[in-house]
Amino acid sequence: MVIFMINFVLFSVLFSVAVVIAATIINPTIRKKISYKKSISLTTSFIILTLLGWWFVTAGSVIEERILSPIILPNPVEVVQAFPDLHFNQNLVRSAFTSFTRVGVGFLLATLVAITLGTYMASFSCISDFFKPLALVSAYVPIIVFVPLTLAWWGTSETQKIGFLFIACFVALLPLVIKAINNVNSSLVDVALTKGASSRQILRHVLLPVSMPEIWEHLRGVYGVGWGWIILAEVVNAQNGLGYLISVSERRGHTNSTFAVIIVIVLIAILCDKIWVCIGKKLFPYKNR
């Protein structure tokens, strides 16, 4: 354990030094924008170096010759070889669709409640004071504690999984919505009041429209994190879903299948994130002007 900690500390220090040196050489000016072509090149370089490093520490036809055992980290080729079995024998596509539905339903319900409650909490002190304990819970209580709670409330049913995702997304989204509403310039509210606007009109025509681009970015982030929570939602007595496939692969010792499912989750999250960005540009074309 001591040797591992020493090696880990040395690796962290060397990695930090390498990052500082590389950043200074490539982009010496703080916050200076680089060209799109250069950005793509750097991202591609990171992916290639990661794959090469992954292949290097797992290369070898004999397990004993490898730097890392396949139980710890399988070879990239072994991960690719796991996809046919996952697809034909373990319903990978159906499991992905099931997880997508669970995340979508839980996130949608959390969005409806969090935006409504967060808007009123940020606009009216009486409502904010009344629900202040709820905001404190969302700030300090770890998400994982809701797993046993939702199991006690709803058992191992589908409601438990969607309910857990709803709570996890709501807890993360509520303070972000409140922050976005509070960031609206007070002068806009003052102008609306001077024009004789009612509280309802200010909420509908000032606070929500002005804060919506920021809220959209928060929705995008929480939805992406929701794909990380799907593993917790499907870890107990699930009959399908990507989290279920990971649980089965771990019990069978198929680490390559576990990594294959993780790659699927990452690809889905990246695709959804790109869709969020495209929709955001259509809805709020004025944001970056």
C-alpha cells in the first residue's frame, strides 16, 4: 500500500509538471483562444496518446508478460471483442434504450419541478425561506444516500429507478436554477416595475426569458451527469439497462465487457451533449453575440 501511494504521488507530480510545461509551450497566454483546427488537433492527440498508453500497459499474448492484468485493465482489442457478445447475447441495444428512457423520464420530471420551484424561490423571499431546508439538503447530502431510501420507499420496481434519478437530478438542478434567476440584472426588473408589470408578468417576460440560456446550460450539465447516476439506479435487482450489464459483467469477471459498456455510456453522453449544444444555438442564437 505504501509503495502504491508513493508511486501515485510521483505520477501525480510528474503529470502536473508535464501539463504545465505543455500548456506554456502550446498556449503561453492565459485564456487566449486558439484556432478550431489547433483545438481539434490537441483533442485528437490526447485520444491517440491515451489509446497508445492503454495498449502499452496491456500488451502481450501471455497474461504474465503484461504490465497490468486483464482483470485490472483489459487490452483495447479485448474490449472491442466484447461488443458482439453484449449485442447478440445480452441485448446491448435494448439495455441502452432502457437506460435512456429512465434517465429521460427522471430528468424531465426533475426539470419541471426544479425550474418552477427554483424560479419562485429566487423571486420571493417568503418561498425561499420556507424551502431553505430543501436547498441545504441539495447542497450537502450526497446522492448515494438516496439509493437505500428509494429502495425502502418503492422497493426494486421501475418506480424506484426513475424516482432515484428524479431526486438526483432535482437536487443538482435546484440551486443552479436559483443561481441563474438571481443572476438576472436587477435593473431589468426595476424597468418592468416602472412600466407597471405585475409579479406574474415579471416572472414570465423578464426573469425566465433572460435566465433561460444559463438554465439551458445547467440542464445540459445535469443531464450529462445523470448518465453517471444511471449505474447507481440500476445496480440493485435490475433486469435490464446498462448498469445491469455492468453488474453482470463484474460478477462474471468480464472486465472487458465492463469497459465496453462504459464506452457505450460515454458515447451516448457525448452524442446527447452535442444535441444539447445544437438545440441551444437554435433556441438562443443571441447568446454569444
